[in-house]
Amino acid sequence: MGGNYLANRGCLVYLQNLMQTKVVKVDDAQIDSAKIKEAASVIDAGGLVAIPTETVYGIACRVRTNSLARLDRLKGRSPEKYYTLHIGRKSNLQKYVPTVGLKAQKLIKNTWPGPLTIVFELDAQDIEKQRTSLEAEVFENLYKDNSIGIRCPDNPIASALLRLAQNPVVAPSANVTGQPPAVSPEQVLAQFAGQIELLLDGGPCEYQKSSSVVKIAQKGLEILRPGVYSEEDLEALSEVKFLFVCTGNTCRSPMAEGIFRKGLAEKLGCTIDFLEKRGYKTISAGVIGGTGSPASPEAIAACAARGIDITAHKSGPLSKQLIEECDVIFAMSQMHLDRIAAVAPEAVNKCVLLAENRDIPDPIGQSQQIYDDCARLIEESIRKRVSELVL
């Protein structure tokens, strides 16, 4: 049996030859579901299965204390270190992370399924929710310091297996700690033949390097391991863009853009100039706007009264590309919402009226008092919108 040991000159020698690792070849272009079901059954019964991912081979293991202890021994890894949960669909994330911030949403949109592990920090309320909604054994083995690491691999074999397994599954790289991760079935067997129940042979891995690991916190991205994606890649892939839309892009939307920057910086605890380094960009545009016009003097004055400088603003036109690039779009009126929907129908789910159920009237050509009233309405609306943002 796998637990037998033999004393030899003061050392414990593991009798590897008493277990035979079954090798099952799988074509990722035409997956045999019976083979995947067999592997999932092995995992659910407490066995260890080597699986291909797009990065390296992993050792799939159910999230049960006894199974994880065996995995620790196999890899020579300290039990204090937690493993990354692997999920077969992006939609499975909500079971483990109730609240997902905008930067994480952007990364997930751009990289999952794919070679990126994201470490999510949960607040006290969400951690308590998870503690009560998950089995105690699962919760204790997945969450550490109010955080959890999750990956959604882009290998068809791994995805199919994760969808079929009845238990949550972790799948650390197939290597003994300190050794290079296996990127082919032959390398898996070289390290673990006779120590794992099954190997799903999907051939060599696509990238042949580890996944990137990133932790998302309020202060920005913390790159824990570069991997397939570089730090520059991850910064670009996680940037969140806010767009404010009015008619000519010289009055309402420039004021909204400036006021929003101030409110967002206050929420993040940074200066306005540091927002883009934190991964947040604000833009404004007009549905009939030209290019290069400054904000109106009255709009500049209304913002200056609030300590906001929009003198550098230059107008720009709304375009399909701009709509597609942005993640959250605030329109000043229903007419602007309708224009956005006409230009890019697929973007309607990320567009809302800034003032919820009412239009913000256009102050163009009117008195400074009208501009000040408009700025006040914009400021009140933005204060509420910023408070709702999950960053």
C-alpha cells in the first residue's frame, strides 16, 4: 500500500513500486468524456491525478484535509502554505468570492480562462458569508488571512475535469518543491510514477511556464509571480476606464470627469495625479462634440470653486471604439444613453444615467448660477456613484 515504509540505514524509503500510475491519453481536440469522468471519480475518491493545463501539468486533488495532507507529502510542501482553487467556469467564482471589485472584473474579462491566478481579498462580511455557506473543511483549507487564490485554466482537458469533479479541486504544479514544474507527461512520470493514481496525458503544455499570480488590493496590483504575463501586461489588462458622455463635451461631461476624479481619489486615499498609476482612467466625450475645444469658462469656474482644475480639458467625440474600451459609462441624459446604444448596442449593460432616474440639464449659454446648480447636481450624483463602486 502507498503508506508502507521501510527503514534502511536510518532513513525511510518509500515503496513507490507498490502503486502503479495509470496513464490515460486524451485528445484535447476531441475529448473522451468517459476518460475525464474516470479521472474525476479518482479525485472525488481522494486520489491524485496529474492533469495538463496551458501552463504546466498540475496535480489535481480534492479539497479535503486528508487528501491535501497527502499532496503536501508528495510535493514536500509545508502544510502552512495554501493551494490555489481551480475552477472549470468563470461563473463558479461567485461561489467563493461574493464581491468582486472592478479591477478583478477587468482582469477576469481579459484573462480567464487563461494562465492567471488571482488572489482575492475578502472583507469581514464576505468571509463570514463564506464561513457559513461552505463546508467547514472546505473553508478552512481554501481561505487564509481572509484571502483565496483562484485560477480558471484554459486547457479543455482541465476545464472538463474541473466541471465534472464533485469536490472543489486544487491543482498545484506537478513537481517536488524546489524542482522545475513538469510541462510534459514524461516529466510528470519522472517525478511521480508510482505515487499518483492517474495521469491524463494531453501532450506537452502550451506555454511551458507557470501561470502569473497577482493579488488585487486597494493600493493596486501586487505581482506575486510574473509567469506568462509580465507586470506591464497585468497593469494594462486590469486598467479600469470610466467614460462620461454629454452633447458637446464642453460643459457637463468635463465637469463630471473632474468631479469624479476628485471623488475617486478620495475613496482610494491617493492624489488625483496618482489615479492612473493605481489603474483607473477617466475620459469624457460628446455625442456631437468636435475635437480640441476647451471646457466653457463657466464650467471651469464651477469646478474651480470645488478645488478642481479642468482648464487642460479638450473636447473629443464619442466613438464606437471609445465605448468598447471603457468599462463604466455615465450619461448625462436619456438622449445620450440612446445614442450610445445606437453606436454600440452590446455596451448597454455598462451604461447608466449619472443622476439615476433623471437627466442633468444642459447649462450651455446660461448664467454662472445655472452652471453652479448643474455642478452641484453632478457632484451629488457622483458622490453616490463613487460610494457604490467596489474597487
